Amino acid sequence: MAIIKRPSVSSAVISVVIAHTLFTLALPAQAAETLPKVIHIAGQGNPYGTPYGTAVIGVLRAKGYLEKAFAADGVKIDWQFPQGTGPAINEALANGQLDFANYGGLPNIVGRGSGLRTRILASYGSSPIYVLARNGSGINTLKALKGKKIAVSRGTILELSLATLLQSVGLTENDIQLFDLKAADQISALTSGDIDVVVGNSDILPLRDKGIGEVIYSTKGKTDPANIFGSLVVTEQFAQHYPQATQRVVDAFVQAAAFASDEKNRRQVLDIWAQTQIPRASLESDYQGDLLKDRLSPLLDDYYRANLRRGITFARESKLIRRDIDVAQWVDDSYLNHAITQFGYQTLWTQKEANGNDAPATR
């Protein structure tokens, strides 16, 4: 029987293989990075100026997930909740005062389009918008907004929501008298009768509950393009210098999102959000009938990306930005996917298609 001889391997090749193996074995699995002394993070503010937040960011702070994640390393967490919300956060990012920020989709876009080097790490969820008219204004439909005095914080996600609502009834910002007011000033202006309408989220519901105005329209319970959306972002500089710390921040954010999405925790979560001084009854009304996990999903799915692209189109058409934004380059879901897999949350939140419908389950 013939014997088939295999080609011989040269001693040089063997030496290279052995050397590479020894070098690889000598490397640590993942070299520990030098951590920053302080991590600076901001969440969107509230009308009452309290240093607390709602949604996932509020739970993240109240439950101390970040502090626990870095306690052994002595890293301090600097929290900021500016009343100027999105525009103020962009200014702080531009001045190098923040590493992470959790805020609305439109200011996310304006910041990126103005040159802020950020990466999107997670969605902060989706919330309904409310249109509230003061008593005696005679306004009871969206079409009746024509010619009226309407307050909104320009540069925030609420500006995009208002524009979307106006477009749905054939109106534009040119058809109304638009007043650029912060949330706290909107409340006093409506109460005094200086404006007719405010557009906002749960923080304007106390005006309804006090009998000052009436909600004439809401997207509550709907998958609506006017709904509020936003993002958790990190500066590219921080992510490049501290990739492991960035992952730990996202891990903590996902843990907070999971806690806040659990219906068993609804009472505790509402108590946390009430620290903002938004009345608890208003918060309960805002979330009544909604599943927490549907409102607080951190997923960067097709629905989130479609909202982001729609916001970019609005920002360009409104000349809020002058350059296009590549969503694929901006959104980095690697940290989020790692955290979800690590904690076994693959089935906790439902992926949505671009139109807002639930995506088919994958096996």
C-alpha cells in the first residue's frame, strides 16, 4: 500500500507559531484602563429646577446604579439636570463639561449637526405629547391653533413634536404665533393669559388638574410621529479614552431601564419620578393604561432610527443644521447589545419596525 507523505513544516514556521502562542498567552484577557476621577452626566431638566429626572435617567440616578458600578474604583458621578434642557446640554457638551447626556431627539440632532462629536448609545424611550389650551381661549382642535399664541421650548424635542402636529392638519409655524419659553415660564404665561396654548409632556398636566386649561389633543396610547423620543449619548473623546467605563455606564443604564420596565416596580418608579416635584397624580395619569416597558425601551430599533431620520430632515429643512448626518455612523448599538445579552434581557423589550409596529419575533 502506498504511503502518502504530508508536506513537512519548516522549523521557522514552527518557531513563529510557538512565539505567537506564547505572546498571546502572556496577554491579559482585557487590560484594565485608567478610569477618570469624575464622570459628568446630564439629564433633561424639569420645570421645577429640581436635580432629579423622570423616565430611565431618573431611576438610574435614584437607584444609584452608576455610583455602585464605580464605587470600588473611587470614581465620582457628577449629575446635572439643567432647566434649559436640550440646548443647555448641548452648550455643556460643547464646553467639555459633560461626558454623557440623556436628552431629546431634536437637540441630539442639532448638537451633532453643529459639530458635537457624540455617539448614540441607547434610546431613552418614547412618551406622548399633550396640547393644552387655557380656559376661555375657545381652542378645542388642532386646526383652531391657527393664529393663536403657542409656547414651546425651541430647540427641544417638543419643537419637532409641535411641527409634526401642525403638519398633520395642514399648518406650519408661520400660521401661529410661536413663543420660545422654558417650561417654567410657559406655566406662568398660560396662567396669566399671555399665551393661549402650551405643548409639553407630563409636566404640563398639573395645569389641567388645577383647572387652568384643558388638554385638547394628545398622542397618548398611540404610535404617533409626534411622540417624544431621545437618546443617551457619550462624547466620542470619552468613548475612545474609556471604552470599558463607557460599557459600564451603559450596563447601569440598561439595569435601570429593566427595573423601570417591570410592572412590579410601578409604584416605586412613580415615587422616584415625583422627586422632580411633578405631582404624582399627573405622572400616574400620564402612564395610566401604558406598559412601562413600552414607554421605556432603550432599543435602537428601526422605529427609533426612523424617528431620528425624520428629525434630521426637519432640522435641515428648518435650517437648524446645515450638514447631513449619517445615522449609521452616529448610532453605536454595540454597548447596548452587549449589556442586554449580559443580563439576559433579550426578550424584555419588543423590537419595532420603522412604522412603529412590533417586529416579527425571531427564532
